[in-house]
Amino acid sequence: MRTTDFPRTTLALPCFVGLLLGAPRPVSADDAQRMEAVTVSAPAADDNAGGVFAPAASLEGSELRRRAATTLGATLEREGGVGNASFGPGVGQPVIRGQGGGRVQVLQNGLGSRDVSALSPDHAGTTEPLLAERIDLLRGPATLLYGSGLIGGAVNVQDGRVPEKAPDQGYAAAFEQRYDSALDQNASVLRLDAGKGPLALHADGFYRDSSDVLIDGHANRDGSGPNGRVPNTSARAKSGTAGLSWVGGAGFLGVAVNRLENNYGIPPDGEPHNVRIDLEQSRYDLKGELRAPFALTRKLRFSLAHTDYQHVELESGTAATKFLNETTEGRLEWHHEPLGPLSGLWGMQVAGGTLNSLGDEAILPKTATANAAGFALETLELGPWTWQFALRGERQRLTPEGRPAAEHVPISGAASTTWHWNDQDSVSLGFTRSERAPQAAELYSDGVHHATHSYERGTPGLRKETGHNLELGLKTERSWYRARLDLYHNWVSDYIYGHYTGELFDHALADFNPACAGDCAPVLEYRQRAATFKGYEAQVVFPLGDYAGGGVDLTLFSDYVRGRFDNGEDVPRLPPLRFGSQLDYSRERWSAYARVTRAEPQIHPGANEAPTGGYVKLDLGTRYTLRTDKAGEFTVFANAKNLLDADIRSAASYLRQYSPEPGRGAEVGLRWNF
């Protein structure tokens, strides 16, 4: 039987399109207030996202607090088109439209996080969702402000560590305590913002401690291994930040210092290597803005960050490999005054640093990195039409110790247009041509990496990736529903991917051995091949009316991505088709939700990869807020996760054979804003 690329979508898509073309009725104010707090909208121009039409989502406020998890991937996985490339509970990178690693840029307040999470799936990110004020998901032309070849997109985590203004009441503070039974995890968060005269102060910190993940059944997919838990998945992390700014009518100038320590375990694969990662990072930020400093200039913004990162991979308590990454990154943005219907910004970005791995099992040579880029983003408003254009040119040079240097010059451009045919309906069309230079790990890796349970082999001489992405979006609002549909098709030449070759490395022989039957590591080699991706994200929200003094909304959602190489093989580790529904109830102080997600089996896992089964996940949650004049605002919340105790194995995870997602659990917590 011939299978289609979009299983079950032949029924789903006409339903969404039919809703998009429904009879017009204006949205009432009451219905608008009940709409979901997660807005799929354009970030404001002042946020430097520029994504006026990009199909971007923003998480903030109570919805961000509800979704905040241990990792960025787990926090965002309910967004349309976003998956979680987990590597045990301590690691979770966002996978956007099937893309991860260097194709998704994770930003900390507009600058790169500068950890090494993009180099390997076992490396944790250093952005902390529990401390975030807002998380923006960027696609389309806006991504070219921050990087080349971001065919997945960019994620900007904003935490306000460099204050840009003082609190209106002179100070604002928050404390949060939460407990998650599935991880036996305690997490504490404290934040303080204050100001006096021209000075503004920020301080924050968190502490998190968790035990092994609890599951229903065996950790290994074949039914072997420990029962009821995933061993070696405990974690402990802590962080502290202090920031100080001078704020005036002409702008601001501020600094911040952050220290992060994170020790987490890697789920075992049945072999005798018990691997933990001990991570440390110090980061120093300088940020400022001048408002209208001279003619034709709305503002000048600049930022600079120096990051000193290291982690040690411990095998049974003994240091095996140490990764060091010391980088400095700076950017300058010129936001010009509107020139009639034209508004935008131009800028430059430079970064440099040294990446190194040390130890008997070091897999990367010491590599110096130098990167310089220029970018521009312009928006043109012409009646019901809005046009957006972006351009980025970049030069990257990698200089490894003892090997030839690699230099690439990626050039990327994007254009999009949106037609607002009335106040409730719009259609957008966008095209992006982007180039991505290969990373050091893709070029120079060579050796056993116990944390990923593989022998990693880079390929010197890899060429630039070139992607061509076409995207169509439709949005509509009526009094009885709000809907959005995004379709995309991405053609990528010279797509770089990790391929399991079928070879085995025998640890006992310290050599490749096709007959290896003992302590063996599969060979993961970086290769290039033309690939095509296509998919969609869809969501419809139905306000069902008022009940018991509150509003009830029903949300239907679905997303899908399919990737193939030009030889017909499947692109490995892509999320499967998802669909589901969520029922929300909200009133002045109390809210609750019930969410059901169905993920289909991933029957296109890629060469030498194992398929994953489907599952149904049921989540419930509630929160209540009490406001007082003297003591501030108290919010208590409770979430029941994976109530059906489903065996969930992420198709995007390298460890899905050995490490399922957490089983049934409850999370309870208290937040005090004062």
C-alpha cells in the first residue's frame, strides 16, 4: 500500500481551511479576554525581533509560569512545530520543524547562549526557563538578525538581568517553590528588581535538585534494564545573577554577572559506563541604549557578553573528557526613524573564542573561532499590505590545532508579505534563502563519546548548507473561533546530519570490529546530502461561553513534519504527527486546564534507527491567585502530568531506546509576588 507524506492530514487540513474561510463576525471584548495567553504574534519592534509577520510565538506571564520546566525543550514542546530532543531529564533542546543543533539559535537576551549544546545532544543548555520573563520563538526574516542557516528558527530567552528600567513602585520581588513527584524534584527561585533615582538593580537565583526519573515499566525499549526508574538521571543545579544599570531619559547602560553550576546524569545504555556531566559557566554582560542620539536615528542599541564555559564528563566518577569554550560576542544595532512607510534596523555582530576538549578521550582538537556579520531588516507598510525584507552576510573561520583551517562566507536573504484583507483575516507568504557553515564538531570530531554512547566521526571538507524555504500562513478571527494555519516546504542542499553507519567500535580492542558483541559503540558519522522537509502547524480556539462566572475555551491543535533525502531515505530523528485538544477554564483568580495529546508512531525513523511507538498523553492543571494590599500576590498551582502513565519515547532523542520520558507525576508549587 502506498502511504502519503501527510498521514491523516487529508481530513484535518480541509477542516482548518474551512474555518479560515468562515462567515465574518467581529470578536467581542469578552471573547478576546478569554483567548489563550500564548500568542502567536509579532514581537514588538523594540524587542529587536522584527518578526512582524513571522509565525512566531511568545510565552510570558502566567502561561510561561505554567509551562516552565527543567529544560528549554520541555518548556516549549507544547508549541506548534516544536519538539524536545531530550537526553534524559537534564538535557532538552528545542527541535523546531524537525531542526535542531546549529539550525536553531538559542539566545540569551539577544546574544548567543555560547554553551556547547549545539555541538552534541548530551550537552545541556545554559538558559533557565524558571528565570525567564518572556520566551520568543522567531521564524522567517527576523531570524537573520541573529544567525545564518537558522532554518528551524531562533529562541530568545529574556530574563531582564541587565535592567532597562526601574520598577514602577520602586521594587518588585518574587519567590517560587515547586515540587515534581516524577523526578522527585525540588526547585526554588528568587528574583528582586529595585530602583532609586537613576539606578536600577536586578538579582536572581535558583536551586534545583532531582532524583532518578520514575517510569512505568522498564527503561530499555526491549523490556530489559531497571524497572520503574531510569538510573543515573539525577541532577543538581544552581545559579545566581546580579545586574546594575544607570537609566535616564536618553537611554540606559548596565552590566550583569551570572554564575551557573549544573551536575546531571546521562541515562545508561546497558554498558558499564556510568556518565555524568559537571557543568560550570560564568557570563558577563554589558548592554546599553541611546535614544534619538542624532538625526534619522530612533535608537542605538549595543550589547557585549563574555562567556567562560566548561564541563567535565565523568565516567564512574573519573574525569574522562573536559570541554572548554571561552567566547566573546558583541552586536550593535541602528534603528532608524521611519522613512514614510519604511521602518527597520541595520547592525553588525562579531564573535570570537576558543573551543577545546581535553583528556584521554578528547574527540575535538583545540579550535579557534572567528565570526563577523552584518544584517538589515526593513518593514514596508502599504495599505493592507505589509512587506518585510532581511539580509545577512557572515564570515566564519575555524582554525583547529594541527589541521587545516576552514573558512566559509554564508549569505542569506528573506522576504515576506502579508495581506490583511479585513480586520479579522490575513494571509502571508514568505521565502528565505539561507546558508549555514558547518560546525567544529561536524568537521573535526574523531573518537569515542561515552556520553552519547557512540564513536563520533567528523568529515573535514564539508560544504555550506543552502536552504530554500517557502511558507504560507493564514490567520482569522471570529466571535466563535480563532484559527491559524502555517504550511512550509524547505529544500536544503548539502544538508549535514549524523548518520549511524552500521559500524561498531570495540572498546576492548580499541578498534573497529564488525563482529563486536561486548562493549561496543556504534559509529556516528557526519555526512551531507540534499534533503526536503515539509509540514504544517494548525490551531483553532473556540470560546464556548461563560460558566460559573468564568470563560471556557476549547483548543484543537496539530503539527507534522516529514523529511526525506534525495535518495528516498528518511531524515533521522524527526518528531511524528501530533494532534490533540485542550479545554481551558478561567475566571478572575482561578484557572484550570485539561490537555490530551496524541502522537502517532514514527514509522520513518531514518537509516539504522529504530521506530518509536505512538502514545496518548493526558495533562491536567489548576492555579489560584490571592491578591492582598500588604503582602502582595500569592499563587498556588498544581499540575498532573502524563496521567495515563504512557511509555513516551521521543523520536527526536538519541536515547529513546534506553530512556523514556517521565511517567505519571504531580507538580505542586507556590509563587509569591511582593
